[in-house]
Amino acid sequence: MEAKRVTDKKELNDAFYIRKIVFVDEQGVLPDEEFDEYDAFADHVLAYYNNQPVGTGRLQILNGMAKLERICVLAAYRKYGLGMILIRILETIARDKGIYKTILHSQTHAVRFYEKFGYRPASQEFMEAGIPHIVMLKDLPKMQ
């Protein structure tokens, strides 16, 4: 198991395919909501299991914060710790950019998952793409 930054068009297409399966096909998010103009500017990552891309996420810098987004793993590969690997590499990218505050919009069923990594709820529940979410925040420790 490993994760890495997306560096070419094929890897980006792999990330988009995973997002289509998880968010569009499984969760019913409209493609126009899932795929947006920010994809062109965000940092994307892929998680691999047995050299197959099975998870993805992206990061944007907004208002001086790193926003972790579109974090997902194909259903057959959940429970292998790939979500943790994705979060860690996205946080590393944020630190590399000199950003130490992170934000994400967690689906409410995933709040406990993000709390394991130090994220804390920072909003009331709201709807996004027809799914209940809450804002979560985390201050990243500076590496020495």
C-alpha cells in the first residue's frame, strides 16, 4: 500500500474514475457537482493496493488553509488503512506548501474517522451534494 501525488494525465484519469465510482455511482452525486473547475488547479493524490489505484483525494489552498477534498476509496479496498494514507499525504503536501491549518467537509457518517486523525467538528450539519456534512478543522504540527 502506498500513496503518491498525481503527476500525469493517466493518473488524473484514474483519480477521476475512482471518484466517479464512489461519489457518482455509489452515493448519487451529480457528475456536474463532483467534477468542477477546481480539478484543474488542485493537487491530486492516488492510493494504491497491489499496484492498482484504488483511492484518491485532492487538496486546494483557500484563504490560507489547506482544504482536503474528494477523499475516497473503492468499496472493496476500505478497511486496509488507505484513507489514513491519503490523509497523511495530503497533509504533507499542505506542509510542503507552508500551510499548517486544514479544513474539510466531512460526510456525517465519516466524522469519527476524521476525529481519529485530530480533526475536530467546527460547524452544524449542512447539506452538500444532497449529503449531510459538517466542517472539520485541524492545525498541523510543524515538522522539525
